[in-house]
Amino acid sequence: MSQTIQRIAFIGLGVMGYPMAGHLARASLEVHVYNRTTAKADAWVAHHGGHQHGTPRQAAEQADLVLLCVGNDDDVRQVTHGDDGVLAGMQAGSLLVDHTTASARLAEDLDAACRERDIGFLDAPVSGGQQGAENGALTIMCGGTESDFARIEPLLAHYARAVNLLGPAGSGQLTKMVNQICIAGLVQGLSEGLHFAERAGLDQSRVIEVISQGAAGSWQMDNRHRTMIDDEYDHGFAIDWMRKDLAICLEQARHLQARLPVTALVDQFYGDLQAMGGGRWDTSALLRRLRAFD
């Protein structure tokens, strides 16, 4: 790397950020954290050591690298801009990496704001969910320059199994949109398949054992079919967050004049599940919606 990264600020200790920051601490890196809910930051420091700060700016001061993992575009703006935002505390030559799943426009705006301050920037949304974060097995999709990516790639390997640069700023977010579009269709297809097998009187587990070895196989099938059959949805990626992501996808599609009829339909199905009180259910709960009509 052209500049050694020694001091790291991690902003956002939710279900993803908490274990991701933990991997960095276990790698004996100096980690400074900020979380809006201070109790979560207290717990993280008690568990991992490191340093807790009262504002994003304080955490970012003197940091070589600032990592963000918060909820949405507005959350990113809140922790980056203003007197208490990380940009007010970051030094020239440092690097800002945003792991939040957000809009490509936000990534482009952050990139411009960073360049004005001689700060590097990468948008780097992740895939793999809480389990992937805890196991250090995330997939990270990056947008930015090759030089900034080269600086950060070895460090991201502490909590990722795959880290790739897809293009300039915004490319990581656009790739994550493709990821969510594909997942939405896959989960709906798996739900319909399991529902059909159940109504046909087939042993669903045996059916999956057979078809998962062929062209129908997928990560969703391997990792979610058992809990779907058992009607258990208290794990994984929540429907509320998936709908946030799909809203970003559909807005970007309108801008690109891309047609996403299946994605739009599955988004409505997730809306049905929210109306059933399932906003925090795992996204595989699409099968529960089908069973509700039985």
C-alpha cells in the first residue's frame, strides 16, 4: 500500500458493523468507533478494546481510514457532513470507505466532496448478511480508483472472502443493486417451488436435496430452504432493509430506463409481509405470504 493504514475509525455498529469492526480489532489494528446508540459502542469497546468517541468527527480525527456502515442515504449524510461529520475531522491523504447500501448518486457526491479535501473514497457495499459479517466471509463490491482500492483491499480481507473493484465511484452501489434484484427473484422462485411441493404432497427436504445438485441450486436454496420449510424467519436480512434496497433499485431503474417487472412485483409482496407485521422477518418469509392464502 502506498500509505500504511494504522489508525481506523469505524462508524456504525449495527448487526453488520459490529462484527466487521471486531475483525479489525482482532487483527491488532487500532480501531476507534462511533455509534449513534452509545450503549452499543460501550459493549463493543468492552468486548474488543479500542476507543469510543462521542461524534463521528472525533472518531475520524487522525484516522488513516474511516469506514461507514449505517442505514441509508440520510444516515450517511448525517455522519459525514456538518461540524460533527467525519469529513470535518479527516486529514488529507486519508481514505473514506462507505459499506452502507445506498444510492449511486450519494456515492458520486461523496467522492466529489472527498476529492475537494484530498481524501480518497470508495463506495463498498457488502453482501452476505449478518452471518457473513460474523464469519468474515462477506462479498464487497467497490467503486473508486485503482490506487485507493489497492490501499484498502488487504484490510477488507479481514472480513471478506471476495473484494472486487467494479469501476469508478458509484459502481459498487450499482453492483449491489444487481445483487438485490437477483436475490428478490431467487427467493420468490424458491418460495413458489417449496409452496408447490408442499401442495403436491412431496417431501420438501428430499426435493431440495435433489434439485439443489442441478441448475436450480443457489445460495438461497442451500442456506434458507430448511428454515423456510419450518416457517422460521427470525434470522438473516430483514424485510424492512430489503425494501429500502429495492426502492433504491427501482429508482435507479427509472433513471436508467431499465425494466424490472419481477423486482417491482416482489417489492409489493414484501410490502404485504410488512402489513402482516413482518418487517423484521427474514427476506425468505415470502413463503409465509403464500401459505397465508391456504
